[in-house]
Amino acid sequence: MIDTIDIIHRDHMNMERVLSVMNRVAEGLGRADGVERSLGLLASIVYYIRLYPERCHHPKEERYLFKVLARRDEGADDLIRELKSQHAEGKRQIARLDLAVKAYDRTREDLTTLRRVVDDYAVFQRRHMDLEESELLPLARKGLADDDWSEVDQAFARDADPLFNENMEAGFRVLFERITCDEAGGARPF
Ligand SMILES: [Fe+2]
Ligand SMILES: [Fe+2]
């Protein structure tokens, strides 16, 4: 049985894994060899965030979970409005991150700006996920009926994560290896 809350929670944990690597790669940039690899990782991260969190995770939250919760609990209106506005802001922030990575790749100057944009993005996304974990999911657990869940669960069962999945897209292999390597605390291959 598909459980939407489990999927959302797992997606958030995976996003945290990606953000942690993004922070570390940005910190190491300019201090170590392998600038090309680091920039490649940052580009993969931007691509992944656009492909899955932006294109699948957030839209499904809005189209299914927020919609059903709004029907069941008028008191959730303010929270839903805030989360939708964060989703819209997230699109602007990922565009800003994309531009910052490309600008540094082109010029190899102003690493400070790139690091600041990376940090801003990670802080923003962590705050967004915290709000969903601490307020949205408990309200949904309390307010939704079984029928609501079957509608929402069907939607969340679609679309496999292209990075954290047995059938991972080939282009994500280097990023995935870096994530698991960092988590194992071992020597990094780059
Ligand atoms: Fe969200
Ligand atoms: Fe979320």
C-alpha cells in the first residue's frame, strides 16, 4: 500500500541529502582540484531539483494534498497559502542557483556570490520542508478521511524519483556516488 506521508517524508530526507552535498561541494570549490567535477555536480543537483522536487513533488502536494486538506480543514488556509507561496519562491530560487552556477562556470570569478546563493537555497528549502513536516503532515494525518487518502495516495504512487531509485537515470550516477560516499564518511573519489 502506498502511503503519501511516507513518500513525502522520504522525498524530504532525500532532498536533505542532496542539499548537504550541495553545501559541501560549494565549500570545497576553489580550495581543491576538481573544479570541473564540482561544477558538474552542482549542475546535476540543479537538474535533479528541477526534474523531481519541482516537477513532481511540489505540484503533487498542491494538486492533491493541499486541495483535499483545504476541503476538510478551513483552519489550514493560511498554512496552505504560505506553502504555495514558498513553492513559487522555490522556482525563482532554483533559477537563481542555475544562473549562479553557470556564471561561475563561465568566469571562474566571484565564488563568494555562488556560495551565498547555494547557502540561501539550502536554508530556504530546509525551512520549507520543516514547515511541511511540523505543520502540514500532522494536520493532514488528523484531518483527512480514508477516501481522501485513496485519492491522494494514487497520485503519489506515480513518478519514481530519478535519483533515489533502483532505475536511476544514468546521468545521476556521479552525484549518487558522491552522496553515498559523503554519508559513509570515507575518502572522496574527488
Ligand atoms: Fe512543498
Ligand atoms: Fe514537500
